[in-house]
Amino acid sequence: MTTSLLAMLFATSLTIAAAAGAETPAATVEPPAAEPALPADGTPFFVALSVASADASAAWYERVLGFEVVRRQTFEEQGVSIAILRRGDALLELVDHPEARALGDLEPPVERTYLVHGIFKFGFLVPDLDAVIARLEKLEVPLRGRVIEEGDGSFRSLQVVDPDGNFIQIFERLEAVEEPDSP
């Protein structure tokens, strides 16, 4: 992951923190372990989301983001439905459990889902963000906020929200920006 993309992700997090009235924290990064558990060639492969309806969410991910359903399974006794979707090498598991609740349905309701520990967004890198925005608008998918451009001009991004409130951030890499040489 490039330094510029990390900076953009951090800037997005700072925007969220500022909206919540927090002071901007100093960036701290621990050095990597001498031998991390995940090998260097390990790549993101899979994410699972709890959803209100596996069928409705699968249809949205197919229609809006181009995923393909590769498997559906229902566990009748538990009332659980699962849909496994694929896009390229990435898998997305949608789990519909009868006891699961949307954060906004809890008491007290959780409106700012990024304040709950766990995954609150995932992202895609695309070659042309404007083309994606045009397709999203044609599909009448509401855009969340506005296009954000990284301060050094290396990335632009935009967020959308799926039917269950999960944030999806879509990035476009712009012109490569020269990283300064380290002394």
C-alpha cells in the first residue's frame, strides 16, 4: 500500500473524528514484527457482513458492484441464510441471521456506525472514479458525501452505503506522486 493511500485513509478517519468533535491525534505506527504471521504474498480474500436479507443484499451487490452469487445456503433449523459472492479473487459472505439487528435498531440506537468496533467500511480501487459515479447515479445509488481528494493529488475517493448501512469507499489513483527521498 502506498504512502499516499495510507495518508488518504488516515485523512478520512480524521474527518470522521473531527465530525465527532475529537482532537486530531498524532500519527503513531509501530514497526512491523520481525516475522509477521501473514506471509508477504498473503492478499485480502474474504469479508463477511451481517445483513437483514441475504437475497436483497446479494441482488444489490450484483446490480451495483458487479459481484456474482456463487453459492447460497439456508440452515432451516437456525433460520440462517447465507450468500457467497465473488468479484475477481475477492469473496463476500452475506449472513442473514434472525437474531441480528441493525445498529440503528439497538437501544440506545447507534447512528454513527464507525463508533462501534469492527469493520465499518471496505474499499475498491478503480481506474476512473467519474465513470463509476455516473453508473452509480444511473442506478440511483445515493452517494455519501462528496468526492475527497488526497492532499498530494494522488487519490480521489467517494463513499456509498449498501442497504444494510455498510460503507463502501471507491478510490481512483491519480498521477503518481514522487515520494521524497529519505535522508
